[in-house]
Amino acid sequence: MRWYRNASMNKKLGHIVVVAILPMALMLLYLLWALSNATNAYTDINKNVAYANQYVRDFKERTDYTVYLAIIKNKRFDQMNLGEVTVNGIVTVNPYRYIKEFEKACADLSASATVENNEGQLVRLKNSLLSLNVCIRDIEKNIIAGGHYDENMKILRNDVYALTKIIQEGIQEYIYVETTNFVNVKSDLDRQNERLVGLSMIAMVAVLILSGTMAFRAARSVSVPIRKLCQMTSKVAEGDFTVQGEVESGDEISVLTRNFNNMTTEIGLLVEDIKKNQENLRMIEVRLLQAQINPHFLYNTLDTIVWLAEAGKKEEVVSMVTYLSDFFRTTLSGGRDIITVADDKRHIESYLKIQKFRYQDVLDYEIRIQEEILDIQVPKLMLQPLVENALGHGIRNKRGKGKIEIIGEKVGEDIIFKVIDDGRGMSRDELFRLLQSMEDNKNTASENGGFGIVNVNQRIRNYYGERYGVTFESVLGEGTTATVRIPARTQGNA
């Protein structure tokens, strides 16, 4: 079976599925067909018997008694109170309409009869109904002509009673014959079941043999090469990128082996390149972060300084220039990426004092950081992007005045910083998207620039590990709280 060994894994699995499922599917279809036929036969018989039973008891007594009442009262049928229950519990009927209804029932029963003989029985019943209809018309003609009581009673006893009895016995015979057909249906179903059981046993044995053989070959064609690949990957994990696997078949495993050989060669080359570039990567990252200073903030601040100078407010100009100088001094930090909490506090103070000039009618702020943590070293620009986010997306989008609180305290072995605003807040969907972007590490810097809170979160995790970082809580219309958790270390681990 060389063709089977070289076949793709999809084809091998497809062959197994066909061999295992197709015979069972055919057996199931045959079983459903047999059950459907039996069920339909049972249903037809039950329906016919139930339909015929409506006339077994009522037809004779209702017809006989109605005609009897018409004779003794000497009234036409349309002069009688038909449809009422008499003192003996029998409902009177219009015999012509009742016979017509019975004729229609006979036609329906003949069309749905499950036994061929019953069709002839119903033809005889229809002829009897025609004769009964003629007798009843003769009785009514005598009543219209006046009198003829004895003649009508004779017709009633000799003809009407006899015909209704024949009709009743005929419908009972129909029911009996239909009922006996249950036995035939059951016998046919038993024979089909015996045949199906025999075929199922033969098919099951054949399926087990064929599918077992094919499954064993397919499993072996996968497990053996994969075991070899596992051994080779273990060597690669130990740093040996010279291992090469042998390609023996033409299936997906052979493609995987060839790709593994190519991959190990490429990885060996890439590892060398990574080692060379790793030292440069950290320096590039720090410089890139420093290059992300928000230009709009700088432009707006300079515009504010110009406006204050034109207005002759020298003291405010001096304050603004001082705040801006402090802000950029911390931003640059002589190229260092680690600063103290005190430096980061001065940085956000400078930022908020500058923004206070611009948004003095809508912005209040408060900074409460414990003195015992001021000497702790943290990643540079850790809080300012969060404060910028609170101002840009929270306070500015709120009607009226808002407040930003920055809190820092030591909790156990960790330091917790909170940036709280009472601004617009976020809906559940907005908060979910923000947290998802942080989890996926997708940069979501604000429209006004800045480092972006995702960038802050990733830098913290890079320094301290996955259990640290930034989390958010927010309620639409009430505000947002950004929480930063870092370990209480005296030195950063840049």
C-alpha cells in the first residue's frame, strides 16, 4: 500500500471516515426507511379505524329512530326538530344529509384503505346507502301525500332497518379487516429487522477490520516521525541547531520535517544576529520613548506663554517657563530611564501647573504621595501619561469643573499609585476595549500624542514582571481610576 503511505494526512483520515461511516450510514438509512413504512402503515390503519368507528354505533340508531319519529308524527323531516337529543338519548338527524356524509366517509376510507378487499366492501356500502336513500324518500312522499302509515311502517321494518343493519355490519367488517392488517405490518417489520441485524453484523466486522488497519497505518505514519521530531526539538532547545531530520514519505509530516530542517538553520543564524542586536535594542527603546514627547502640549504651552507676555503678565510668564523647564528636565533626565518618585512627582506637578493656566476654570488637582516612598526609583514618565489621559479624556469632556487626584502609598511590599478623575468616565464597552488593548499590548496613545497608557503598562511589566502594571476602573458619568502597582524597591532594574 505504497499509495496509502504517500497519501496526505487529510486523504488518510478521509478514507478511514468513509470506510467507518458509509456502511453504518447506509444501514441507518435502511432502518429509517423500514421504520417509516411501518409507522405510516400503523398510522393509516389507526386513522381508518378511528374514522370508521364514528359511524359504527350512531348511524343505525340515529337513522332508524329519526325515520320512525317522522312516520308516527306524520311529519316531513324539515318539519321536525332535528339535532335534538330525544328522551331515550338518541340525537335526531336529517337522514339525507347524514347519508351524504356517510357516502363521503366511505369515499375517504376507500382511498386510504390498507387492505385491497376493503375497497370492494366500501363500494357495497355505498350501494346500500343509495338504496336506503330511496326508501327514505318513498316514506317522505307517503307522508306528504297524507296517511299511508301502515305502508311506511312496512318500509321501515322490511327495508330501512335491514339496510341500516347491513351498513352497520359492513363498516364493522371494514374495521375488523383493517385491524387484522396490524399483524401483517408487524410481520413485515420483524423480517426487515432480522435482515438488518444480519447485514449490520457483517458490515460491522468488515468496518472494524478495514478501519482498524487503516487507522493503525495512519497513526504509525504520524507517531514515528513526530517522535523523531520531538527528539530533534529537544536538541534544538539545548542549543544544537545543526540537527537535521530524514524525509521518508510524501505526506504533511515530510513537509513538516523539511520545514523543521530549514527552520533550525535559520534559527541558528538569527540567534547570532539577536545576540549582536540585543545590546543596541534597549538603548533604541529608551531614545524612542524620549522622542514621543507630545508636540501639541509644547505648542499650546508656548502659545500660552506668548499670550501672557503680550498681556504683560511677567510673573506668570516666568512661572510658565519655569514649569516647562522642569517638565522637560525630567523628561530628558540626562538620558536615564530610571528616576525617583520625587522626580516623577515634580514632573506631573510641572505638567499640571502648566495645564492649570490653560484650564483654570475647569481643572483642580491634588497630589498626595507619602514621603517614605519619594526615594524609590521608578521608570521615567510612569504617571504623566495617566494624568494626561485623565485630563484629555475625563475632565475636558465633562461639563463644569473637574478634579484630578494623584495618590501614592506603600502597601505591604508594593507601592500603589492612583490617578483619579471625576470626569466623563467610560462605558462598559469602552473600558473593555481599553483593558483588551492593554492585554494585547496594542498601542493606544491619545489623539494628542503622549506615550500611551499601553506603553506605560508594558514598560512596567518589562521592569518588574507580569504581576505588576496598570489597571483601570471606570463608571460612565462618575469618573475613572487608574491604578499602578510596582514593587517597593530602592533601585530600578533597568
